[in-house]
Amino acid sequence: MAQYQITVDSDLLHQLFLKNSQDAGVASLLEAVLNQVLEAQATEQLNAEPYERTENRQGYRNGTYPHQLTTRVGTITLRVPRLRNGKFSTELFARYQRSEQALVLALMEMVVNGVSTRKVAQITEELCGVEFSKSTVSELCKRLDPIVTAWNERNLRDSRFPFLVVDALVLKVREEGRVRSRGVMLAYGVNDDGYRGILGLMLGDSESEASWSEFFSWLKSRDLRGVDVIVSDHHGGLVKAIRQHFQGVTWQRCQTHFMRNILDVTPKSLQEELYPHVRAILDAPDMDTARLLLNQTLQAYETRAPKAMAVLEAGFDDATAVLVLPERYRKRLRTTNGIERLNEEIRRRERVIRIFPNRESVVRLIGALLMEMDEKWSSGKRYLDMTEYHEWKKQQQQAKKVSKVTPIR
């Protein structure tokens, strides 16, 4: 490992101890240190100090160009050396987070394949240097793809996941010279210790029952076990696949989507009036109260909003399935909001890409992002305290045993 001698001037050091400028001081210090590292690397590459006369010199400096780098302490500006007889190389820019590396790679692939806009080409040149080629892209992919693939296909046997949340989003992918819509299926679970974990993603041809069945089979082949509750929206193919692959598991229909489905078929003049009634049903403290409120709402609106009442009555049991659980778990398991936030992070990067250059870039970018989020969740704050759930589950199992051995009179 190379050793660098770094110097810090007294004004910069003094800035670190000023209360109102600590963040700026750290950023300035990092900028100064990295610029000295870049200069030292240029010296190593040229085998000569600036203006040094030596027979071992491998080339000459030709000034620097600015390169902004976003870090945890702020945006810093690096002075990247230019060399006359070659291109300066450094590992500093390769040390982005995996998701940012994947984003840059997707942009580079777009340019290399000739399908990008001029703006994208400018961005990649600024990020990656003046020139890059197909071989450069291929080499960078070889470094990142095995890491993402190993994570996405890891065995899940070390944990049980009582709660599972699944969703999908549609992206555009270029295949065989055509732009096609493809579904990306995602799942995260809450394990026995109460920590969330992202279980993986799969790119499918659509959001059909066949695609979801393949996704669930894949998760189970990686030893997914212990599932008790699954939360999702009411996509027909998804629900059928859940019932096929997770028989006996409670399915909770996302209440946010359910409310939207009801209001979509409610006359506009009644939407504000009806909303609190449906909300009261979904927020009921127990199933008996929820059913009482349901009957009252059906009676009050069955003639004025018949379509809405049909949707409400048909979906009531699935949308209130979470009421069987202890109260502390209901709020976070009644919607797919948690996975929707993941989708927002994906969309933020997808808007830059617009059309993915190939299937591999989809898995690389989304997988890298999910991998980082999974690491953050596993090392962060516990999502749910599962003590009460385990006790409730034990009572359920004991009651079931008693009911089996009790003689019928």
C-alpha cells in the first residue's frame, strides 16, 4: 500500500475547531488531503516531482481539471492532474457507493450502444474521464456484477421472515433493438428479531401470475421460511400466486390501494363524505367493530354509491386481515408504504436512465441500490419488537392444539 505524506496549513486546522464551521472545515480538510493524494499519485505515475529533472521521468504534467465529488461531509472539488503523454489514472473515482457505480455504468452502456442523448454523454464524460470504451464498461461490470448477483441469490436459511411485503414496478428496457416494458418484482421481510431485510429482485416479462409464481418459487428455493403474513396490492396475478405458493398464510391487501380503488368509483360529490367512514372501518380496534361500521356504511351509501359499496364489501375481509394481529403490528403491516419508498429511490435513478440499455443493467443498478439499503436496515434500528408477536403466536398454536383434543359432546 502506498504511503503519502500529507501537510495541513494552520488556517485549515484552526477552522476545524470553530463551532459554526466544523462541517465546512472537515470538507476543506478532506479536499486538501485528496488533492495531495492525487498529486502524489501523479508523481508516482510519472516517476518525477513537478519540475524535477530526472532520466526516469515517464511523462509531463499539463495542469489540472476540476472534478466535483459528493461526500458525506459535503461536495468537494478535486484538482485532477492532466498528463501530456497519457491519461492520469486513479482509484479514487472508482470508490463510489455500489449503486452510484451501477448508475454510471448504465449511463456508459447507453453511450457505448449509441442510444443516449447528448446530455447523458456529457454526464458520463464528466464522471468517468474524457474517454471510455466498450472494454472499459465490460471490465467495470465484471467487478460489480458478481457482488450484486451473489447478494441477490444468497441463501435465506439463517432467518425466518414472519412478515413479507411484495410489490412490482414497470421499467423500460431495450431488447433486440426494441423498447419493451418489463416488471421488476421486489420483496422485503421482517425477521424473527424484528429487522427488515430485502430478499431480492427478479426481472420478469410482465406482472402476470406466471411471473409472480416464478418469483415466489425462487424465494422458496433460497430457503425462505416462516412466512405468516404477506402484504401486497390487489393485482390479480399476484394474489393468485400468493394463494398458490403460500397456502395458509394471511394475505393483507394494501389499505392505501384499497381506499384508492373505492374512491375511484365513488361519485366526486361523495368522495370527501365517504372517506372518513371507510377510514374508520380500516382503523377499527377489532374485527367486530370493523364489521359493525361496515354494515352502517353499506346501509348509508348503497343507493348513492353502489359501485363503491360493492368494492368495499368485496374487499373488506382482505383489507382488514391485519386486525387479527396484536395492535402494535397493524400500522406497519396494513399498507405497502415501506416498499413504495424503496420504489421511489429506484425511480429517482430510473428517471436519469429512462430506458435501460439491457436487462443486466436493470439487475445491476436496482440490485446495488437494494443491497445498500439492506445493509443499512440490518445494521440500523430494529423495525419491530417481535416479543409480543411470538407470545401471541404461541397462544394461537396452543389454542389450536386444545381445540383438536377437546371431545365433541
